[in-house]
Amino acid sequence: MASNSRRGAAAERRIARELGGQRVGNRGQAAPDVVAQDGWLVVEVKQRAKLPAWIAHAVGQAAASAGPSQLPVAIFHEAGTPYAGALVVMRLADFQDWFCNPGELPE
């Protein structure tokens, strides 16, 4: 368990660095793992040995279909629940290009 905690903390530090933010860490139940970009973004980081292949496949399909000035995302909706609660998933690199470099639209 301790090694899982260390790996999780390392992943949080890495994501904080990638987003130019700060790792908040485990400071209570309501605290995010990372706060980035002048506080406008709060991040919960989850690391697993292997992510479900169907999630990666859906994100890959979106990326393959996207044109040069299009943001590829996959949206996951649970049947019978409000669409407002659906999840939007994208690659970190795409997120960084679109939201962490203001004024620099990816080519």
C-alpha cells in the first residue's frame, strides 16, 4: 500500500509540473490533488497499472478523426442518468495545447 501511495504522489507531482501547477496532496477529503493555472483548474489524479482499453480506444478514435484545429474528446455517458453528468476525456497533450497555452491554437 505504501508503494501505491508513493506512486500516486509521484503521479500528482508530475501532472502538477506538466500543467504548471502545484500539488496540493492529501490535505482533506475535499482538497484536489493539483491546482493549476492560476487556480482556475483543479485536478484529481488517478493512476492505474493499466487503463481500460475501451477508454483509450475511444480517445484514440477521436484523435484520429480530428482535424488540425479540432479538439478531440471522448464523452462517456451512463444510460439513464442526466447528460450533464457525462464525462469528457481527452489526452493530456491535447488539453495542454488548448488550455495551458492561451492564444496559441494548435496546428
